[in-house]
Amino acid sequence: MAKTIAVVNQKGGVSKSTVCMNLGIGLVREGHKVLVVDFDPQGSLTESLGYQNPDEMEVTVATLMHCAMNGIAFPEGYGIVHHEEGVDLLPANIDLSGIELELVSQLSREYVLKNVLAEIGECYGYILIDNMPSLGMLTINALAAADSVIIPTQAHFLSVMGLDQLLQTIGKIRKQINVKLQIDGILMTMVDNRTNFSREIIELLQETYGSVLNIYDTRIPFSIRAAEASAEGSSIYVHDPKGKVACAYEELTEEVLRSGSKKEQCIKDKA
């Protein structure tokens, strides 16, 4: 079965979609088969991968969730589109907002996405879920379906201070819905190492959470190149392969793979 990672932060503008795209393609470049799931009605990840009019797409993750809630079978590969850099995408559009409303009256509503991914995830090594900036029912579905969480956070005081609420939500999900859910780490994004302010925020993050949570050594630097790449529908590896952001995502990919290997070995040792 695939390892499923939810990329989550209730704060917007912290590069969740960019992280999901470039980490996903980074894993593909390391030989893994990867599915990225756009789980945001705004369709930012879908647009970043080159589908500029997601609201015109007839089959999306909302379609599959509707099928799952109504006991309708869907064929293998239904709704999945393929990006030229090797990653597969389950797209999203505004229809996902309607699904969130439907979930309110649904039995076992927390597990609908998990059931969808169980049907399509067997052929993948990794599934990455890009989430909306909210802690509502869609995000709860993502956390219920995930094995672990990556938390991108901007090198900004309000972003760091807002982590407490997210961590409390993850703790509740672990206790009540998904006992296996783990936090892989906190990832600093859009970091400007030239400023004292960024360095102070990173120190604050280390002091507050470093003793209890993994904080990735990799820090994604601020660069207009990353935004340009998303606008072109390509990863940073294509748009600026020798730039500092591409190097940072290569390092992050290695960190994620090393972390996964350590956890697998730990499980084997306990067994």
C-alpha cells in the first residue's frame, strides 16, 4: 500500500500546493510512483500542474467521493490525469465545496476520502494530499486517510503561532479517528535567510517545537522562480533546475525518504 502524506496548514499562503507538487515530482525522480491529490475546491494544485480551468473538468476527486458516498463503483484510473513529469494527479474544482456540505449528513463521513484512496492507491508508492487552508470536514477526511502529515509554515510570526491549533486538531484526530497518524515534520517555506527576522522566527520555531517534533533541516527559500514554475504548469526542476529552490526540494525529497526508511526499520525491529 502507498504511504499517504497530508500536506496541511490551516493558514493560507504557506506553499502547500507548491510543496505537494515539487515533493511529489521529486519522489518520481527517485523512482517512486506517486499520486498527488488536490483536495482544495480552489484547485490550486490542479492549476499548478497545467490544468488552468479546473472548473471545466468533468471528473475530479469530488466525483469519486460522490460515488463512494452513494455506493457507486468507478473503474480503475477513473478521474486520474497524468503529468508529463511522471506524477499522477487526482484533480479538484469547485464541486468539492458541495461535497463538504454533503459530508455533514453522511454516515462515517470522516472516512470517505480514505475509502476512495483504498480503491486507487495500491499501485502507488506515495500519495500526497494537498489541503485547503481550513480545519473543516475535508481536512479531517485527509487526516483520517493519511499515514502522516507534513506541515509547511512560512517564516512569519503569525504562521508559527498558529501551529498550536493545527497540532491540537491532529492530536484529536489521532485519538478519535486515526490512531496511526504521525507528524513527519514541520517544513519552513519562503525563507529569506538574508533577514534577521527570518532567523529569529526559525529560532522561535526550534525553541517551541524542536524538542517534540521533527523540523526539517531543509528550508525552502523564497524565490519568484517557484511561482513562475506553477504558472507554467511545470515543476521547479524543469523551470529552474540549477536554482536554489530546486536544490532545496531535492534535499527535502531525500529527507522524506530517509525518514520513511527509518520508520520502516523501526517497525521491523519491533516485530
